[in-house]
Amino acid sequence: MTMYDVVVIGGGPGGYVTAIRAAQKGFKTALIEKGELGGTCLNTGCIPSKAMLEHASIIRKIESVKDWGIFCEVEKLEYGKMQKRRASIIQNLRNGVQMLLSKGKIDLIRGEAQVVGEHEIIVKKSEKSETVQSKRIVIATGSTPSVPPIPGLMDIAYDTTDTIFESNEVPASLTIIGGGVIGVEMAEIFSALGTKVTIIEVAPRILMLEDQEISKALQRKLAKRGIQFHIGHSVERCEHVDEMFRVHLANDAVIESARLLVATGRKANLEVVQNLALPVEGGKLQVNDQFATAIPSIFAIGDVVGRMPLAHVASAEGLALVDTWLGKENNLDYKKIPRCVYTLDQVASVGYTEEQLKEEHIAYRGETYSFAGNGKAMTKDQTDGFVKIFVDTQYGEVLGVTMFGPDVTEIIGYPTAVMQLEGTIEELADITVAHPSITEVIDEVANKYLNQGIHS
Ligand SMILES: Cc1cc2nc3c(=O)[nH]c(=O)nc-3n(C[C@H](O)[C@H](O)[C@H](O)COP(=O)(O)OP(=O)(O)OC[C@H]3O[C@@H](n4cnc5c(N)ncnc54)[C@H](O)[C@@H]3O)c2cc1C
């Protein structure tokens, strides 16, 4: 039996990237996947949602350009064709992952893995089981939708993000339980397709983990597009009556809709290590700074650890893990990794939010500037929004950047690079950015902070 150097369990953005890097560095590597390559990200998460958001964006654009002198309308929506486009993007990317694995000479083992010892895994296949041995085992099994124990919910055919796109028609109405990143992105998609969307959020605001001002501004924009909100209300029970879902809130309101999407977070896939009694906290597998679990030959990365449940974090953790095997330090700094919300008015942040700086009593000063005077934003008719930068008052290091506005998910890499290099606000202000561009607002905020803003 082959003794691998590395066996990775899970072919999502954490697992397949770890396997490729390990193989590049000379480790004899195998990857075990029970479902489709690409994991949640590629199959039911990042990619399908962004494909559908692209459709939403075009629909909204067509609706808005009359005022620009362009008269056109959405004649007809063929949902089946949109779904085909979504599926073909996914298939292309899956094929790409498979090709990269074979190029890296990584053994792909199809089946459900169960770790049974420090170096031993049993892989259940449809008819037989196979034992795989490895010096190092990486758990990259990700997460699945977490559904709260709401009375009545288990008896009805609600949707999660695993199923919401698997239907032939656009629902006339949709209730979304959960106003986090996934909930608001789904609301944006279906609202543009013509669905009457209602979001229920028990917390005092949507996007609780992001800047408060942004969450309010985004809610206003979504409300303008017809999305209804019940914020600060908990769900008492759900039922399905006369082909309609009914959600009963604690304040006695009842929301009725054709479909019900539960988007209340995700839970780590821990079944893979259920025989090992590894420490788990808050439902997540515990690892040390080198991503090792309590068993030194077993490591874990990505959503199953859940330090920052994002695709690029899962990949970055995998790369950092392989580095530690090569004797390098794990330098991954979660405060220098961007977070994005891909609604039509986008949110992009890196580092501390103002709320976190206050909570952690870090001495900071912030500066902000809006998109209202930005030429590029005007050409797009998207001048709502702003950029906030938070700076450490002692050394002037940039601690956090938060943006709300057009295409900000595409430009967050620029302040991230400055932060990665521990850059100061002076260094950020010194960079010459292109004109006209959305990035000019970042430049303006940095200069405004230094009392030398040209336009502010
Ligand atoms: C709707 C939605 C939108 C999202 N959008 C974004 C976004 O825009 N940007 C972003 O960064 N993140 C986004 N995410 C989050 C992102 O998808 C996850 O953070 C990311 O996929 C985690 O990667 P992972 O490799 O840890 O796990 P996963 O991608 O979940 O992959 C785990 C893999 O392990 C396999 N597996 C599990 N158990 C076993 C077993 N026992 N044996 C063999 N295989 C097993 C699974 O089949 C799966 O393929 C989104 C998520 C959702 C649901």
C-alpha cells in the first residue's frame, strides 16, 4: 500500500489548493473528494451566486438606462438559459481543477473519507472501501448550511443555498431567513429576476459583521429596489399551507411566500473525524498556529476550522500550512485578508472595522469620503457610497479600509497590498492612481486624512 506524504480530504478551494502546492513542493499527494471538485465555493457558493448576480446586474442596468437616453427593456427572462450558463461556468471550472490535479500528479480518490487513525483513512466508495495511508492528513471538508431548530421548519421543503438554484422557475415570492452576506446576495439576485423578496433578520441590522453605516446604507438601497425587511425579529414557527410557506414572527407578523430560503450560517463538516474525539469549539475543529489538530499528523484548514469562512482564506491557509512543513513560519494575518459582499452596490473591507477598533480599545483615527464627486462613479450613475480608512494614531499604519460603492470588490486588493506591507497612511497617499477611476476615492481619503485632500 502506498504511504503518501500528504492526503487532503476535501476538494474545495482549501483542499485542492493545498494538494497542488504540496505536490509542487515534492510531497507525494492524494486528494479525496466525496462530491464534486471545487467544493461549496465552486458548486453552490461563490461562483453560482456571482454568475446569477451578473444576470441581476444586467437586468437592473437595462431598467435604469432610460434616463441616459438608451431605451430598451427586458423583453423576456429565460431562467433555464441562465441556469445553463451558471452550470456551464461551474463545469468549466471543475474541469480546470481536475486538470490541475492531474498535471500535478495528484492521485484523486473519489469517495467519502473517514479518518480512523493518526495516519489512516478509510474511503467509502459505492460498493467497496479502500484504506489510504499518509504521513500527514489535511482535513479540508468545509461546511454545510446550518439550519436553526425553528418549530415546523423540519416538516417543510425549505431551501438552502444548496438547493435554491435547482429549480426550473423563478419564484413569485421568496422569504429569506438571515440577513448576512449570503442572504443579501440572494435577495439581490431574485429581486432583479422579479421575485417579491422579504428578508427576516433577528439581529438589529443586516451584515452584522460589517460597518454599521454600510449595513444601513445597503439596506436602504435594497429597500429602494423593493426588498422588504423585518429586522430585529425572530421567527417563531414555519408552516406550509396551500402551497405557500408561512413564517410566523415573534411580533405576530406572518410572511407568506412561494419559496423559503434559510440562510442562517454554516456548520463545519466534522463527520470525517468523528472517531478521533478531536477538540471542537463552537462547532469548529480546533487547530494550533501550524494548523495541527490535537493529533500532530492531522491538520485542518478552511471552513471546517472557520476562522474566517471564505474561499480565499481556505486557500491561503492551505498554502501557509504547506509552508510550515517546509520550515517557514505561518505569517497569515487575518486582518490583512479582504471580505466582500457582491450586491449591486458592493461592500469590500479589509482589516479592522470601526466597531472592532472600539471594542479592542485600539487608538485610531478614521477618515471618510464619498463617491459623490468621483467622475468614474458619475459615469456609472453610482455615486452613493463611501470609503473609510482607519489609521493607527501612533505610527500611522493603515489598520482598516471599508468601502461601499461601485466595483469596490475589484479594488480592495490595492489597500490590502499596502496593509500587507504594513504601509502607513502617508505611503497610501503617495500612490498615484489612474484617472478616472473608482480608486481615486481611496487616494482622496488618504490625503484628506493628512489634511491635504485636493477635492475634499
Ligand atoms: C451562497 C454562498 C456564496 C459564497 N460566496 C463566497 C464569496 O463570494 N467569496 C468567498 O470567499 N466565499 C464565499 N462563500 C464561502 C465559500 O464557499 C467557503 O468559505 C469555501 O468554499 C470554503 O472552502 P473549503 O475548502 O474550506 O470547503 P468547501 O468548499 O466546503 O469544500 C469541502 C469539500 O470537502 C468535501 N468533503 C466533505 N466531507 C468529506 C469527506 N468525508 N470525504 C471526502 N470529501 C469530503 C465536500 O464534498 C466539499 O467538496 C460562499 C458560500 C456560499 C454558501
